[in-house]
Amino acid sequence: MSTRSRILFARTAKAAALVVTGGLLFAAPATAIPLDLGSLNTGSVDLGSLDPVLAPTPNLASVANFRDVAGNDGRGYATVDGSHLKRGVIYRSNALTATSDADKATLTGLGLADAYDLRGSTEISNPFIGGADKLPDGVTYTNIPIEFKDLTQLATTIKSPEEAKQFLVDTNRSFVTDPVRRAGFKQVLSDIAAGDGVQLFHCTSGKDRTGWTAMLLQTIAGVPAQTIMDDYLLSNTYLQATNEKILAQISQALSPQVATNLEPALGVDASYLEAGLAQIASDYGTVDGYLTEGLGLTADTIALLKAKLVD
């Protein structure tokens, strides 16, 4: 899927390194949890149902990885018990730092009420890829920072694609093992549960922290594991054009080898999410255990989230 998102890059090698390192994790998973092999819901309409079928989720020209947690067309993703997710309730995206006036109008039309920004302070202040969210009037902004190590140094230490993949494998594991990051995920899920109106959450590229949060919401709703994985991997499609531009800039400013080394960190791979799920299985047994014991969510909060999500 193409995108007209424009990304500004510095022309010097030093500036290019900053761009790369600022976007590594956020450009935005053998697992111990077996995947349900149910197919991805295709959005077909059950004409005998009274459930509303919304128009396809609009593509935002200035926000490449904007999409609906429930699926982007037809009825929402099917759950294991035959229900469907409610579309138009909770959205996910990359950072809203370059939102055009036209896309702001679209978000207004969707009824957006709250935006939760999972970027850390160093990302928001990054002069090349950072900046404040540009939101429609009346949208409540909340920053819930889920911080990471210094990625500037990381860009100089990754020497192979395998190291880049391992970095994101370890990152997804840290979503389970790191208490500070767990606290961030608890807050965003709690805020979404308590929020009125349409909700949106994002990080920088909408694939790692955002992908993890979407996985938790879809699991709470009862979406089959294979559907969740298929949805997670859609970031590669939504970010394809953006990542091609990034890699071209890296290749020109640094070297083709550096671009090759860092390419796996700009997308997602099933092994990334699987690593986090395997860590959940090891530490908490199930995603439900992670939600209640690891994040400390109450049964009432989980019930509110499910009620928001499931038709």
C-alpha cells in the first residue's frame, strides 16, 4: 500500500544516523503459545445480521500506519465465539506529527475524542522525526511514555540484519519483563477503558509498542491468534513506501550495508511478537495472567475493554 507521507531527513551522515536511530524501534511477533490457524476475517457481510457494516477505514495520506484495531472493512474481525469486533471505536497509528488539514478533518469526522502517545520524551524532541502530535480541535492528548535505551548508540553497534532482529525480539520480551514498560501498557489500556468516544493510540511508526497494545486488545476481545498475527504483520504493508524512502536515505548518507543491517528493525516479523508471547507463557502462563498479574488490570477494566471492542 502506497503512502504520501513525507519524512524529512538531514543530508549529512551524522543527521542520517540520528534519523535512523530515532526510528529503529518505532518506525511504531518456537512460541510457547500455539497459534489458532483460523483465517483472517475478510470483511464479508452477513446479510442476516442487524450489526452495522461501516465503510472502509479511510487511508490517511499523512499518517501511513493508521488503521482500525477491529479491521479496516466490512464487519470487524471475527472472535472465537462467532461475535465480531466493533469498528470505528479504537484506532491505532504511527505518530501524528505531520497530520494534514485534510486528514485532521477525516479524524474529526470519525469522532476522535482521545489520542494516547506512547513515545518517550527523546522521540518527541527528536528534531528529525519527532514533534508534537497535530490533532483536530477538541481531541484530548495524553502522553504515556514507554521509554527505550539510547537508540543513537544502537545504530552504531548493529552490524548485521540478525542483530537488528535480535534487538526487536529482546524488545518484545521486555514488554513482559520490564516493570516500567508494563506500567505504561497498563495505563494506556486503563485509559482506553475509561475513555468516552473514539480512542486512538500510537508510537512513532505504530508497529512495536502499538502492535503489542493492539495484540492485547484483540486478545481480550477473543480474536483468534492467527488473525492477531496477520493484523500485526500488516504494518509491513502500511509502512512499505515510507520504509523504502528511509532505507534509500540511509544507503546514501551512510552506506548500503548499514541500510541492509537496519532493514529488519524498520518492519515487523512474526518472531518479534512470538518472542513476547513466549515470555508471557514463561512468566505468567497466559495473556490473561499477564494482564491481571503483570499489568495489574482489574477484572472490571478488562470487562470494559471487551464491551467496547465486541459487538
